[in-house]
Amino acid sequence: MNSPMDRFLAAIKAHDPKPTRTARGWKCRCPAHDDSNPSLDFTQTEDGTVLVHCFAGCQTAEVCRKLGLRLRDLFPKNARHATRGDKASKKATPADHAAKAGKARVFPSLADAKRALEGRMKRRAQNYWSYHDPLGEIAMLVFRFPVGPAPTEPGQKPDKTFRPISRVTGGWVIADPDGPLPLYRLPQVLALKPGSRVYVVEGEKTADAAVSLGLEATTSCHGSNGWAKSDWSVLRGLDIVLLPDRDRAGEKYADNVAQAALKGGAASVRIVKLWDAFPDIPDGGDLADLIGPPSGGPGDSGDSGGSGDCSHFQHLVSKIEQLAQQAPLQVLSEPVRAPDASGSDPSSTCSERLVALALEHFVFFRSSGVVFAAPKNGPNLVTSLDGDGFRDHLASQYRRRFGGIASGHAMTDAISTLRGEAYDGVSEEVYLRVARCKESVFLDLGRADGCAVEVTDSGWCLCKRAPVMFCRSTMTGELAIPVLGGSIDELRAVLNVTDDSWPLVVGWIVAALIADIAHPILFVGGLHGTGKSTVARFIGGMVDPSPVLLRGLPRDEAALMVSAGNSWISIFDNVSNIPSWLSDALCRVVTGDAYVSRKLYSNSEPSVVSYRRPIGITSIDVGTLRGDLGDRMLLVDPAPLSGRNRRSERELLGAYESIKPRVLGAFLTLLSGVLGKLPAIQITDLPRMADFGMVLGAIDECTGLGSLDRFRAQAQRVAIDVVESEPLAAAIVELMKTQAAWQGSATELRSVLSKLCPDYDLPSTGKAIGSALRRAAPSLRELGIQVVLPRLSDKTRTFTLRSIARIAQPPELNAPEHLGANGNDRVVGRLAGDRTSGSSPDRPNTAPGGEVAS
């Protein structure tokens, strides 16, 4: 346990036994505040330094204190003089160079050095400021001494001079430390997350004034000319705002620091001239003049505030942040040269700069063969490297940083390199709209700030940064921020569905919030003018609003994959016919499937898209309905509308939009209750969509709606629709009206049915009969007809049909003349033998012919 990460992990596990591994590092509960949702991120840099960030705003020093660590424990032993981005620490110390030079006297204590300095200046120091190394130890102090007579005119500032005292091995010297000088408040700057904003001012007193307002601030020592001696690479990846003094030297200082920060790798640099908004700042004045004198005494470099009321400070901070947001971005004075005619970058560094810029702001990983980029700072909203969005964003950041335009050739090389970085990294799951992580459900609200909702069995709450990766598309709409105090009955008031359908609507919406189950196909059917499309739009919009939520049927399977891949919920409107290929594809979409195709027509590399999505359909009549699709349907009936109860679309949409925040909050509360009851749910007779049935059972325990019984009752209704759509199934129903059982080959069955129902369009071959019978078997069973398929070892390929209700009737109704309409009386003996042997005729496995189709 020698590395900083080992020490920090050991301390964290004493507080949170199960920290979570992420693509960037680790995530756990923060020990510095009451943290129910893990908000502390920590990762390790190349040199072994541990970077810690709490999204609730806790300072790194406070986190370390709660864990029993010191700030220096986050750095390797050889990093005493390392700065952000160093790959190797400096081994030579200021004491070594001072000893070689032989010019600086080493004092055993700081007090001795201070007395000697005041003796040289022949006066006492007025104030001092401490500069620290990356480990948080004092590296140097800067003392301020008055010079000349005291000012005689109001507003006139006294002359002053500054002298340093530096720490060396064995004591202190009255000199600057060797090498680049540290920035003021260096440990606080190093602890910031990439993308954080830092205000750079001129002078320690002004930096303290900015800190007293709650702003992160720093400066270099030795005034406006000391910028060249400082190491500005510690600002790498940060957003820098410069607040210069109101004089020519201050503006020149800001320009020089802007160029140094950009060269050092700052994410962005802006210059704000405060006197444009605050003309009362005097010549030579700065931010400190807007606040007043500090309340702390000499040497107070902490967070002491100045005199004045809080409202004034709040207004001042708000105005400064507004000015910083509006200030133009600074660029390097020597921009990157433009590409030549061949399209290559003459400097041969454009691709490298693009890669370095991307690695500063993003972390790259793969998911199901697709490469994604996730921002290091901000919400977990990922972008695919194969799309134009990431390329456009990277090109824009490149122009802001380097002042030039990256060539297409350089961008392609950079993307290829980043894709390789992602494949060398970890693999993470990416979710669209809803996600299931451990015992929690997360709902992406689709907002620009990345806000999401976390739902557990104890309730729900908003979270600014979900611990799962969400992706979005142009089809992702924005959900209203949910609020407490609403009721799902408010949706019932604007939703035109029957009372029998309402519990099923509730079940479908709750299930659509759970990502890892199969969802039934929402089928909104009814007569013309009953508001089917509006009903479907309102139901789907509660979970996944979209600019085009209602769509036409896809023309092929590839188009269906595009629709399912870009939306969590797809609703196909006004469907009049479902072809066989689409029926099979829809079944796969709702239960889970993957689509494989070539990435490009120029190669054979596969592209795999996996999905499981809720689907909706609106229709008056879909025509032929196949049994496997019917088993996956949830039927919702709109209530009849007349002129008296019809409402205008504008009025209806207005009412719907006004209740969405409360209704969404009510459904999230219901989902929380469902998550609490699901582990203990016991249902003996589960429907075909078993997981959905479990959800309905949990909903019934929470609300008493009886949704599961209504879903079961729909099975026979769907079976009738399927049978009426299949000529073979309809003919079998006619056959079994007069018989308890029938047995024979597929060819024999066709011969019997063609005589009984000559007008039916039956399959022309025995093989086609067998295939159609297998598809219709589940629906026939719902109507009381059991189909027993031939076993593989049965060379006669014998099918058995049983009328379950008639077999259970008295024996006299099961006489031989009622069995075997094809003249095959061997069926009578077998069925009679089954009954006399004590076997139950209703049990599927008692049929002698083979397997039961269900």
C-alpha cells in the first residue's frame, strides 16, 4: 500500500465498502457530507497523483480530513515540485541550487529569516501571503513593505514593495525559489476538476477578495511583470477568466497571462474589464475596490470577507459571472497554419493537438461495438465517435483553443486514434432514456443540463449526474421536471379510454420506465374519430416525448432498426396491415434482439445494434394478425366520442401539458412502490409476457386496480382475432365444435377441413398445414382446443387435437361416433385408455402423439 491510490482506496473502503469502478476511475459516497447518492469521483493521473472531485461541492482538503488523510497523501513522494501534467518530478531542490550559488544565507527558522529581512528593510512588514507547493506545504512567503511617505490625498494608494522568503532544505532564504514560481493558492487550483472556472487577478490581495466572494481565484507573485516566472501549465483543462487592474500595466498583464495559459493547455481564456460595468473603479483599481478592505488581519490569505451586505456581494458575483460568460474567447497570437493544397497540416501537429484536446475533455470507451465519448466534467451524456456531433464539437474547440481550422484529414486521423484509445479501455453499457443500475431505475429527462431521476424502492429524487451513461438522438424530447403531490387520475381525466382499459394503460406506462424487461405492444384500436392517435401520443409522451412520436410503418427491417435505435418508444400510427416480416420483427423488438449489418459497403466488418424497446400501434383494423404478435399485444380501447364530450385539440393539449409534471411524479412514486413489491411477488399463473405480468401484480398490490386480471382476460379476445385471421385455425374451430378429439397427419387434416369448410383458403400442402398449425396453437388453446405436435421420432407425423371442454364432459358424449371424423377409431382407444389409467386428460404431457404447442 505505497501508492497514493492504494492509501486513498483503503481510506474510502472504511467509509464506503463498495466503491464503484467507472470509465474514468472510481465513484463512491462522499465522506464530507450526507451522501445517499454516490457523488465523489476519484481517479489517478500518469504520475500517480489522485484527483478527487465531489459534485456536491465539498473541498478536497475536507474530504481528506474526514478520511484521516492529509492533502499530501494524494501525491507520490517524488512529486513535491511536480505540477499539473509533469511526467517526472524535479529532484533538485532550491536548497541545492542555493548551496551551489553560495549567495543566499540559510536561516534556521522562518522567524529568523523574517527578522533579518525587516532589518534589511529597516521597517516592519505590513502584510504577507503564503505560496504553497503541490503537496500543500509552504514553498515561499511574500512580504509587503511600505515605501516613502504616507499618502496625503484621499484615494491615493501608498507606495509599496515586496520581498520573498523561500523554504530550502535546512531552513529559509531571503530569495525566490529556484525554477518556475508557484501560483497563489496552488493546491486549491490543482484540486479543481477539468472544465472548472478560475479567475486570474493581479495581486494576492485581489485574489483574496475574489475568494471572499466564493470565486476560485489565483495570481502570480511579483506584480504585473512576474507572470513570466510562473508555471501556467497548472491551469491545463480549466476555463480561465482574467480580471485585470484598470491601468495599462494591468491590461498588458492580462494579455500576457492569456497567451501563457493557452500555451499551457487552458480549455478557454476570457478577459473581463470590470470598469466597463463598474465605472466607479478608480484608475489602477481592481476587484478589491468593489468589495472594501478585508476583515482579516495581516497574513490572512484565507476566505475572509470584506465589509458590506450579502445582497451587494450576491449582485456583484452574479454580474461578474454574467460578464465572464459574455466575454469573447482569446486565441493564440500565433494561430495554427492553414492546410496546404494537399490537405495535410504543414506543422504536422494538427492531429496530435486534436487528440490531446479530446483527451483533456472526454473519456472514451466502447459499448456493443460502438465507440463513445463522455465528458470528464458534466452530465454522463455520451456521443458516438461515428456521428457528426462529436466531430463538430471537437472542431469548434480546436478553433477556440488554437485559432485555426483543423483539416478533414487531421480530423480523420485523430478520430481513428481516439477509437483505438476507446478499444484499449473499458466497456460500459449505454442507455437510451431509461436505465436499470443495481436496485435503482434512472430516467433521463432529456434536458440540456443532463438532469435525471433516480427511483428506488424508498422513493425518487432528481440527480444532476446519473451514475449510468445516457445517449440521445434528435428524436429525444424533453420531459417535464416531475413534482410531488400529483395523481395518476389526472391523466385519466384527459385520456379518452374505457374504464376497463385504464388499469392496462397504467401498467404499460410503469413497465415502460423499466429497461430490462420485455414490454407488450400497446395496441390502441377503435372506430374512426375516437382519438386513437391522441391517446397513443399522451401515453407514450409520459415516458419518451419526441418531435415525431407517431410515425408511419417502416418499409423494411433496417428502417425499423433506425426507429428503435433512436427512440425508447416508437408508435406506428394508422396501421391498416402488418406483413409477416414486420410481425416477426416487432416481436423481436419488444422481447430483445440484435440487428447485424455491414458498417460500410466497402468492407465486411459487421455493425451490431442490440435493442429492446416498447412499441405502440394505432389502428382501426390491422387485417391478418399472427398469433405470436397477438400474444404480445396489450389492447386499449378508446371510449366513444360525441359532439357533446369532444374537446378541441388546443384545449386538450393545454390540459395535458399542465398536468405532466404532477402526473410524471405520481407515476414515479408508483414505480417506487412497484420496485419495493416486485421481489416478493408470487403469481402462480403468469401470462405470456411474464415480467410484465409481475409488474401488473405489483401495481395491483399498490393500487388495487386489478390490471393483471384484465390483462389475462384479453387473451381470449386476442385469440379470437388471431383465429379469425387464420383460415386453418378458423376451420379447426368448426371441426372441434362436434368432436372431443381428432388425430391424424397434416395431409389427413387438410382433407377433413377442406370437406368441412370448402370456402376457406387453406394451405395447399401438408408442410404448410403443419407450420400454420404451430403458429395458431397458442390462440387455439385459449379457445379450449389443445394441439399436440408430433414427436421427432414419430415417422407418421401424427397431430392430435383435443377439445379440452368436451373431454371433461360425461363419457356418453365421448362415444366413438363423436371421435375420429376421418374414420380413425384408434383415437378412441387411446383417449379411453388415458382416462382409465387415471391420467388427467387436461394435462398436456398425457397425449400419446408428441409435444404440446402452447
